[in-house]
Amino acid sequence: MQQLISFATDYSRYVLKGGTKFYTWMGSLGVLMLGMLYVFYLQNTEGLIVTGMTSQIHDGLYFANLVFLVGVAAGAVTIVFPAYAYHHEGMHKVAVLGEMLAITAVIMVMMFVFAHMGRPDRLWHMIPPWGIYSFSSMLGWDVMVLNGYLILNFVCGFYYLWCKYTGNPINNKWFLPLVYVAIVWALSIHTVTAFLISTMPSRPMWFHSMMPIRFITTAFAAGPALIILIFLIIRKNTKFWVDDSAIKLLTTIVTWCLGIAIFLTLSEVVVELYARTEHANGLYYLMFGLHGLTRLVPWFWSAVALMVGAFILFLMPSFRNDFKKLVIPCVMAFTGIWIEKGMGLIVPGFIPSPIGEVTEYYPSFVEVLLSLGIWAFGFFILTILLKGAIGILLGEIKYGGQAAAAK
């Protein structure tokens, strides 16, 4: 117990110290979080009428971010799998940082679930076996597998840091099996999320078996793209060095998974629009508009341009091997997939409705600010988790020693 208290104390003391850049970053995130609390209060006092969602389109920006962040959480396995299954030395050094990202992403997903419900007092309906949505609703199953993934990454990540902190050897008899379970579990969380929308026969745009595959490929492109950006920031602003081999392997994973994702998207376009039946109206609206309504058309073509452009840049050695230029395709891929998995997938699935109604959706100020606040909270948590983990890996936080001041 004394070691545990010491761990918590040293960890907290270390992460709360920093320079002007650190406090400016955390303060900016804090301002967005205050805005999030304000609009969340509005939403829970006035109701979901303050959002852009309607009876026809009842899933919007919240659900889009939820789906995307599940992919980011699953994408962390692209670090853990090479580290433990293939014993990649560069990845093994940073595997725990991937687990910290997974923890943060799942927390953000839960917050978007909370925001999307509208009535927080109904959250207990997802708790099995009491909740009416715990087993009958695919969202209930999704929340359950996400909680399982959160627990697995929390145990694996902090046990590893605990051993580094105390200097004790890792007990591989139970640690490695748990890591392998977490690797398989990562695939399950995005598969169940795909089932969340692909099991709706009344939504032709989603109702096909390719959806889980699309989700996995985009997850293994967006997640590593964000991880590369984080690793480059860590290399520039801390004393912890991420090996070039780890970044290059992640770049290879992003490149080919992004290519597969683009191929699957274009395949769906050909299959849906070749016959041009009424079941293709959702995709047709997204690409060209429907009955004069074109609000989402720029989103679709922006996503295509960003994803294809990023893929081309990843194939060019001048961008792939230059870590300063590598930031550009990573940002493009991450943004393009966010659009494709969000506004370009969730919203058009409701247009037109099963009875033929064509209603457009655009997020309100409340939705935008609440979403930005949740992202800010996520980066706030991620900064704390990564900073503490780096401090332990560098030996600046250790049992029996004074936690060094962060620089």
C-alpha cells in the first residue's frame, strides 16, 4: 500500500510540473472544457432540441465522433502487436504509450455516449443485466466490449509502469496472455461498433457485410497516423527518444491500410451507383446531393481528396522518410478519415429516411462546442498519461527516489 501511495504521489507531482508551453497547452484545453460544461448544462436543461438532430436524423456529430474514436482506440494495437508478437525493439520501447492512447480514446468514447444519450439518468439502462439496453441493444454490447478494452489496457499499461517504477521484474506468466487478449479484443471493439450500424436493414447505406472490414482498415490508418504525430511531438519536446524504426513501421501500416480503405470506398461507390436503385440514394446524396440539398457534398469530396492525397504523399520517399514532411500526410489522413467515418458515413445513412423523407442535418453550436470540449478533455488526459509514462520510462519517477522536475 505504501508503494501504491508513493506511486500516485510521485506520478501526480511529476505531471503537474512543467514550463510555460505546458501550462499554456493545459490552460487552453481547460477553457474548452469549461465551454463543454456550459453547453452540456444547456443540453440537459433544454433537451436535445438545442442540437441539430431531429426525429429523422437522430445520430449526428456525437455519434460520428464516437465511431471514429473507437477506431483510434483500436489503432493502438498497431504498436502493441509488433512489440509483443514480433518482438520489434523500437515498438517495445513505446508500447505502453500506445496503451495510454487506447485508454484515453475509450474514455472519450464513453463521454460521447454520455452526450449522445441526452438524459444522463438513463445511463444505467446499459448496465447488464438490469438495463433494458444491456443485451438487446447493439450499443449496449459496444459499451461492454469498450469497457473490457479499457480495463485490459489500464491493467497492462499501469502494471508495466508499476514494474518500471518499483524496479520489479514483469510477471510474464499472466502479463503476456493478457496482452494477447487485449490485441484480439482491439479487433472486437471496432467490429461490434460496425455491427452497431450494419445490422439495420432499413438503412441501405450501412446494411452490408463490408462495414466491419472498412472500420478495421480505417482504424489502422487513422490511429497510427495520430500516434506518429504524437511520437514526433514527444521527440521534439521531451528527452524521450522514439526510434526511427517505430515511426517507419507505423508509416508503412498507415500507407497500406489507407490504400485498402480507399479501395473499399471506391468499390462501394461502383456497386451502389452502377445500378442506381433507390437504395443508393444515401450515397448519391452524399456525393452529388438530392432534390437540391447538397450540404454534405463538400464533406465527401474533401474526405476523398484528403485520403487520396495523403496516400500519394505516403508513397513518395521524400515525404515518407522526412519526418518533418511526414506530418502533412498524417494530418491529411487523420482528417480525411474523420470526415469519412463521421459526416460522410453516419449522417447520410439517415438520408432519405425509410419512408422517403429527405431532411438535412448540420451540427449546432452546442454540438460543436461540446464535441470540442470532449476532445480537449481527451487530450488533457492523454497529456497527463503520456507525461507520467515518459517520466517513468526515463527513470525520473522511481520508487524511493525524488521525482525529477519536468522540463
